[in-house]
Amino acid sequence: MSTVTTKDGVEIFYKDWGKGQPIVFSHGWPLSADDWDAQLLFFLSKGYRVIAHDRRGHGRSSQVGDGHDMDHYADDLAAVTGQLELQNAIHVGHSTGGGEVVRYLARHGENRVAKAAIISAVPPLMVRTAANPGGLPKEVFDDFQAQLATNRSEFYRAVAAGPFYNYNRPGAKPSEATIQNWWRQGMMGGAKAHYDGIVAFSQTDFAADLRKITIPVLVMHSEDDQIVPYADAGPLSAKLLKNGTLKTYKGFPHGMPTTQAETINADLLAFIES
């Protein structure tokens, strides 16, 4: 397996396929690089080099007990891009991975990066605060942690079978294979990383990070996202970015890179090639 060892001794697993301009994919909570299958194969077929890693504590990376915060996530991503000596890269992040990309760009600079896209992403801030009245109450995320600690397997099954892919919407046709693949990826990772990760994705304020970024960034978000509600996410991120473009979808779920891969891939390709 291809891995990079971080400064604090964590083994980060990554896939690196093809040649050409690199596209680096950062996955959502509590998944793995496997969640990008539809994108990796599509962009590989278009002549790009595709790279996706498993976040620390997730997938095939080390199940360490600490470092489950956005600064470490960004530093781990920097360790991968540094080892591979990437230049002129495109960074694409979904959900928590969108936060990881934003923090990486703000913390490590844009020298290696041409463009970025964040999809159904957690920035600017998910939790409700005095300064962010449109956010979700902290109790929502406390409940996530409680359910994870009580029965992680059951909790993951319920998320995948319900709000993540909008399979709980009237007339939805759930894919059992998609649900099981989400559950499989989640259960590959470590409970501690996933427990701490809920705080990382919900309580990290990315407003200052977004303001620092100058490269073109495509912000892709659905108005029917049940995991990261649209109004307090996509439009606000696009507004804070110096060179942000908002692409809004209707009726797509949070997990739209999987269920709506054809549309998402085409829109990503158009942005990358523009």
C-alpha cells in the first residue's frame, strides 16, 4: 500500500493513479478514499492524475487516538502533496473534506494549487453561535456523538439509509449497495477518530480561511442537503471567497458525488477546464 508518514508518525494511505495534471480528492466523514470511486475513474479516463487519501483514523490510515482536528487534517494533506511533489493541482473536497481543503489552502498556501472545488462542504461554520445564528444547535452534534458511542454500526446504517442520500424523501428509491458501501467505509475507520471528527467538522470556523484564498474555487451545494444545510453553508462560503463561484442544485442529496456522479463530474470537468 502507498502511504506517507506524517511528522507525528501517522501512516496516511493514498491512491495515486495516472499521469497529467493532478486532482486531489478529500473525502467526507466518516468515509475513505473509496467514496471517490466515480470521480477517480471518470477523471482518470479524461487524462488526469487522480489522488485520494484516507484521513487519519479513517479507512486504511493509522487508527491513532489524537490529532482529529482540521489543522492535523490539513497538515496530513500537505504531507501527501509534499511527498508526491505535486504542482498545479486541483483540490476537490466533499463535506468534511471541503473543510480540509479550505484549511489546507489557508494554512499551507496556494503555491502548489491551481483551483479548488468544495462540494456539500461544512464551511464556513456548521454549529449555531451568536455570530452564526443560522447554524445547527450544538445538541444535534452531541446527539451524533452519543449515537456513535452507543452503537456505531447502527448509527452509520441509519445515516446512509436516510438523510445522507435523501433516501428518506417521499418517492426515493434506496440503493442497498450504496447504503452498504457507506456503512463498510465507516466501519473500516476508528471510533475515536470519528467521534472527535464530529467536533472538527461542526465547530471549526473557516471564515478567516475562506477570506485568505485567492485561487478560483467552485462551491457546489444542493438546496436539499439534509446533512450540511444549504443556507448556512454554500452561499456564505462563496461570498467569503475572493474568487468563488456558487453552483446550486435542487433536489440532490448531501452525497451527490455518488448518486448524481454524472452531473457532478461534468460540472467539475467544466470548471477545471475553464
